[in-house]
Amino acid sequence: MTLILILMVVIVVKLIGGSAPHHQSITLDAFKIPAGTKFSAVASTSVFGFLSFAGFEGAASLGEETDNPRREIPRAIRTAVLASGVFYILCILVQTWGLAPPPRAPRRLPPRRRRSATWPRATWDRRCRI
């Protein structure tokens, strides 16, 4: 986790300093879903987000170890969920700012070549140098 925090600080410093690759900057565009994104892509990434919170309920089994379990266990679960949620959102946001590829212009397809009536034979002749 320390390495992730260091990487996040380095990315933010580079963005603020203006030395980020592809001249990227800090914007709120990271929260926009790109045009053409399918629902299946959003659904599959949502599953990853939900599963990232798995395990926080493990604090409930520590009720025997605490002095005041009725107060401390709900507080521990609440703190774990909020802290990990903020951490995940900040990680995703900073990585999107610093590591996302630059926007590209739409790719144009090359024009189609017209084939002559003798296309297969002409191609074979050129390959064989007849």
C-alpha cells in the first residue's frame, strides 16, 4: 500500500508540475464514461469494484477481543468500508489522470483499391514476375 501511495504522489506531482506524458492534466473527465462504451464493460468492472470490498465483515468475528463490542465492531466495519472506498476511488482517479492513453483522432480506413477483371491472374503474374 505504501508503494501505491508513493506512486499516486509522484503522478500528482508530475501532473501539477506539467511534466506528465502526453501533456495530460488534472480534470474531472475521468468520471465520464467514454462514448461507445457497452453496458457489459461497465457491468464487469462493477463486479470488480464490489468484490474489492470483500472481507470487511471479518471485523465482526473480533467481538470477543474488544472491550465494548456493541460500539467498536460497527465503528470498525464503517471505518473499513469508508476508508477502503475513498482509497479505491483516489487510486482509480489518479491512475486515470496519469496513466491513461492520450485521446486519439478517429482512425480513418484507407481507401479501397479497385480490382481489375483479371485480378487473380494479374496478382499471380506480379508475384512470379512473368
